[in-house]
Amino acid sequence: MIQGLTTPSERFRQEVEPALADYDRDRLSERLANNLARAIDHHVDWNFQYYKAVGASRLNGAKDTKEFRATLLSQCPELQMMNDLSDAAHHHFLDRPNTPPRVVDVSTAAYVVQDGQLWVREYEKPYWPSATKAADFLRNWKD
């Protein structure tokens, strides 16, 4: 094992937990929702790179981040929402083919307030429960 690398659990505490706490304080903020989606999405990318360096057996045979993400989606479908939201916020329009296909493809139309909650329009579901499921999945990922 390579010494000095930050473990996934420590990285989660540094990046995802603060974004989760920020969003929890203002659950109607699209900016904070995007920040949390980005933290979760980037944590998946970071986990791939970490295990590529220290224990490829944890990658379930994935050769790249895209394959790794696909293996995780079967265990936590909410990660796709976080990936869509993160990429849409970064690129504004998502018009290149993707596997699995994008659900959210335009950042400015991603959210709607419904019943006092922030919903992800194209997924037709509230953001907070999906974000917490994705965060819990990553929180429980063992180093």
C-alpha cells in the first residue's frame, strides 16, 4: 500500500460531509444542491483513483472511472442523479451520448420547488432523500 494517501473515509469527512451539512441548512438552495452533488460525484472519481493505486481488487474489474461508476450504480442508483447534476452544473448542456443515458441534461432546468422541497425535475423526485442515500452509500464504503 502507498503510504500517505488519504483514505476514502477521511476524504468523505473532508469533502462530502461539509457539503451535506451546508445543504441541510438550506434545502431549497440549488447552488448548495449542486455543491453536494459535485462532492458526491467527485468522491466516486476519487475512490476509483485511490483503489487503482492501493487495491485494484476493490474496483470490481473496472478499468476506468466510467466502468467503476457503472458497477456502483447497481448498488446505489442515486449516484446517477448526483453525476447528472454535477456534470450539468459544470457543462451547462449535456448533449453527448452517455451510458447510462442522462436524465438531467440542462443545468438551468434541473430543479423545481414542489411541496416545500427541492425536486429534481427530470427524475420527478425530491433531491434530499436521493442525496442522503448516495452519501450514506459512500459513507459506508469501507477503506
